[in-house]
Amino acid sequence: MPNTILVVNQHSRAIHIIDPDAATILATVTTPADRPHETVVTPDGRFAFCPIYGNAGVGKPGTDGRTVEILDLATNTFVDSIDLGRPARPHCIRLAQDGLLYLTSEVARAVDIIDPASRKLLASISTGQDESHMLVLTRDGKRAYTSNVCDGSISVLDLERRELVTIIRIAKSIQRIAISPDDRILYTTDQNFPRVAVIDTQTSQVRDWIPLPSIGYATLVTPDGKFLLVTLLEASKLLQIDLATNKIINIMDVPAAPIAVMLDPRRTLAYVTCFSGGKAAIIDLENWNLLQLIDAGVGADGLAWAK
């Protein structure tokens, strides 16, 4: 079915396939291994690639996943597996303009490059840091930026040369990462102080800090570049920041532990997974109100759009 969202649930080891218009779960597919965190869907909407992280937390002991499982969305079955060749804790996976998949592999301190057509690992780029957790790509596909959680830094990678360019020091520890539509600004949340770092990609320097009422977690810039959405994990809130002034203009209560946020490509809606609350929230960004909650189970985490 076209226009669905995928919600990855860590605890139930499953991917929920959801009709966002009807706000109902169409199918739930259990992954072959423990535990998935994130996923990405191919442009034709046929396959989802789901890294298996393992049962650990970031920087904590536990199993180290080493595969990416492939879900056929036409049959809702897992049909293949890519072995990364070593313990990796693969986490955030993105599709680039060149048609390749880029994947953070925390234990390997790398971004792995996968060809989704051949389903093969092509190469790896060292990030030079521990816990390279989340990843954003520039629109031209030339650069990647990883948020290195416990090292409190961002690694800048040249995707054409497949090499580490530099490391930007941000704070003692950080979390997720967002990039502006013009690729000029990065945003990440400090995990020791309630603030968002504003990083200039031209200078690779922090140029500003945006204060928050509580420690932030996920960040996402709207396609027009005007607003930044920030989840507050412990406070269970979603914020909207006006990037012309770097001021908070809207705040909303959501179920416990909002962990990820994704935009609807068709309209001004956002989807927020609430890890402890076990919900996927549908947010009307134009009128700033919570439209509906979908039961996604405790452990709801990564989001992906399938057309």
C-alpha cells in the first residue's frame, strides 16, 4: 500500500507498517535478530533496510549486531541479510543521491557504504570517534556528518574521497543531528546542558547555542528552513523553534520519551515516536496540535516513509 510509515520497535523486535491517514497498523513484522533501531526505504517503496543494533545501549555493554536485514514491503517478509563482516552495532541508515546506503557502525567507528542493488558492503569510512550514532547527508551527496554521542563531537566525512575530513568538538556528550535544507547549518543537542548547538558547516565551528527548557534529544529542520523541531526526552515535549530568531515559539506535551521525529512529505504533519509512552504521535504543524496517537508499543523508535 502506498504512503505508509514504518515504526521500528526495539523491545518487540518488530517493524510496524502504518497507514498514517487511517492512523492504523496494517502489519507488524518481527525482525530475524535482536534488536532493530532504525530503517530506511528504497525510493520505489519496495524494500526496507533494517540494521540490527543488538541489545546494548549507546556506550553500554551488550550484544553487537553485525547485519542489515532486508524487508520486502510487497510481502511483509524479510528476504535477505547483509553481513557487515564484524561486530558493528549498525544504527542510523540513510539513502544518498548516488543510490548507495550509508550506515553508522558504532563499534567499528565507521560509516559503512552498502549497495542496495547488489546487497553488498562496498567500503567503510572511519569516523575517528566512538559511538558514531546518527548521520545526515548533504543534498549533493558529497558530505556526511555523524553525531558521536559519548565523544560529544561531529565527524565530517567526504563521501567522494571516502575519507574523514575533520572532527568538530561540541560538548561532553551529544545526541541526534539535523541539517538545514541549504546544507549550511547543523543542529545537535547537548546532553549535559539544555541547549542546541548551531554549527556552521563552512567553518566547522559552533556559531551559536539555542537554550531549551530541558535536555533536548532529536532535532529536525522543516523543508522551508524556517523552523527546528526538537524533542525533549525526559520532559516529554515537542518544541518548535523559529530559526530567524532562535526562539521557541511552540511547545506541546506528547507521550513519554519522544525519541524520533519525521515529516510527512505530502502535508504539514510530523510523526513522533514516544519510546516509553508506546505511541506514535501525529502532529499538525500548521495549527500546532496533536491530531492522533497510534499504539506502537513501548520501545517505539526509528521512523521511515514508504511511498
